[in-house]
Amino acid sequence: MDSNKHSNGADTGSVNAAEEAQPQVAQATIEDFMKLDIRIGTIVEASPLDKARKPAIKLLIDFGPLGLKRSSAQLTVRYTPEALIGRQIAAVVNFPPRKIAGFPSEVLVLGGVPEEGDVVLLRTDEAVPNGTPIA
């Protein structure tokens, strides 16, 4: 049998090549995922983070019962600070705080990265209460 043919006759050569082209990603367990506290919050303030090495925006995000949290996010390719105010986002809220250009970043805002330096924010289909956990 041809090495690129499956027992049902299907050509597997392109599948194997596609699998080989994929970068190897470390496996995570459900326990790893469950350690993350990901919540929905609403951006209430946004302004440029002028001292950052890479263009970034300072965010103040309302997470309801968790309070207001700050984040530095590299969102300048797609978003202006003004366009972010009032937008609901998803963020990891239980990482230790980090200083970014002297600014205390307390949460990690989540987004897709279609290419280096470009972030598309994750958002809900409908408004939900601030602090809503992600499952």
C-alpha cells in the first residue's frame, strides 16, 4: 500500500505534512486550566502608556465584586484608548502584578493574535455582569 494512503484509500500525505508544519505546543491538563481565574470586566478608563518600550494602552477595568484592576495592553494596532472605554473584555485576574514601564499591571487582557503585534480582543456576545467567570 502507498505510504500516503490510509487503509480506506484516503490520501494522508497532506494531513501528515500539515501536522508536521504545526508548532509543538506544551500539553496542559484541565487542572492547569482550572488554576486560571478568567473574568469578564468593563474598561472604564484608557490612556496611552507613554513610557512603554512597545506601544501600549493603560486600562482601568471594572470586575464588579473583584473591584477595579489595572492592565497594560498592547492594543494600539486596532484600538484607540477612546474606543476601548465601555467595552467588555476577558482577562486573567489571578496572575501576580507586574510593573510595565512603571505602571502596575494587575490582570492579563485576552485576545487573539493574528500576527505579531496585533491583538483582537475577546468579548462576549451579550453584556454580562462585571466579574462573571469564564468556564
